[in-house]
Amino acid sequence: MSGMEYSNENARRLQRIYLKPDVTAQRAETIRQLDLSAGERVLDIGCGPGYLCESMAQIVGPGGAVVGIDVSTDLIAACNRQKASAWISYAIGNATALDQADASFDVVVCTQVAEYVPDVDRVLAETFRVLKPGGRTIFVATDWDAVVWHSECPERMAAVMTSWEAHCAHPRLPRSMARRLVEAGFHLDGASIFPILNLRYDDDSYSKGLAQGIRDFVAGRSDVPADDLSAWHSEFERLGAAGHYFFSTNRYLFRASKPAATAT
């Protein structure tokens, strides 16, 4: 992994963000597109706080299984504390070296994780390996160059967002994701976007939590003056109070499947 380390306070912030209405709605859309059935085995690569795993487990039921892996010991510990079903399991795991058997899952999902792994093609190869023939996957990623965030000082906004790009290895991954999936052996079944639009800066907005995370990350890099970074962050409250706040981004969802075994 590169950039952000999800431990301690970062892990707790991630949990809070994942419960925002915007992210909850994105999770529901991901589940809809996965089209899960009872009895299926599902692997969640980079399960984060486990909310997607918990929702998927309700669908696959006790005849199925949901396995969530993450590099963060704090997040996995939180997942195990909240685990609601016996057919869910959580473990520390590396997306480029999955500790799972060949052809052992019907479904693999990877949400906002692949862009953080330098060897993203290895993640796709490992996903292909653990999927059963005919199995399917969804990868969700953000293009951080495509965020639209209003500021009365666009130069300052550009400087902060340029610094923020260092938090992940592939800040523009969606642009190459379709090609990468095909080159890994998958059949590309489709792609879509899930939009997030915030016209208010409040505790329910995804972008408020994101702004806090960006502020803290950029502060540690020292490539944006502290006064500029403070002004960047404090501007949002003022814009929100004046009714001038605007934030928009897209999540890019790529659906693919492993070709069924050829009869001999």
C-alpha cells in the first residue's frame, strides 16, 4: 500500500465516513450490481470497517461465506468486534498475495483499494486466480483529477489537491481500469458511475469528512504552506453558510467476469 495508513485515528475517521449517507448509498449500489445469491462465497479485498461485508452476508446467508481482508490491524479488530454473522470472517491480508485457494470464490469485490496498491495489476491477477470459472468481480475507484470542488481561490485548491494525489499510488486509475481487467484475462461486463454531489457542508456530507482527511494528510507533507492549508479548510464553512458550497465526484464501478472453463 502507499500514502494513507489506516490505523488509529485514520481508521476511526474512515468508519465515520463510511456511515455517511453518500457512502451508504454507494454501498447499496455496489451490492445491487454484485447481484449476490444465497450460498455464494464472496471475498472483499480491502474490507475497511466491514460494512459492505455485513450487508453481503445478509444476502448469501449461512449457506454462503463472506471473507474480508485488510492491511490495517485496527480496522480488522473493529470488524471482528462488530461481526454479526458466523459465516463472516476477517483477516489481515495483502491484496497482491491473497492467502486464498485458487478458484475458491464466486465473487470478489474491491472498493476504493486498488488505487492504493503500486502493483495494481498483481491485485487483478490475484483476483482472477481466486475466482471460480464464471465468477465475477467489481472494482470501484476514484479519479482524483475529476473532483469538482468550488473555491474562491482556485490556485490554492489546485495546490492542495495536487499534494493530496500523493495519498495513493494511482490517482487516475479509472482511466486504465477497463484495459487492465481485460489484460488480466477478465471479460469486461460493464462500467458505470456513482455520483456524489454535496451542496451543503455539514456532518452528513461525504466531503466534510474528506476535507478533514485531506487537511491532515497534506499538513504532513509540508508542500503547502500551513496558512494556505488552514484557509483552504476554513473556507468551506464560510461557503456553506453563504449557500455557495459545491462538491462533486464520481465513483467508477467496473464489472468483470472470469471466463467459464472450456469443455474438453
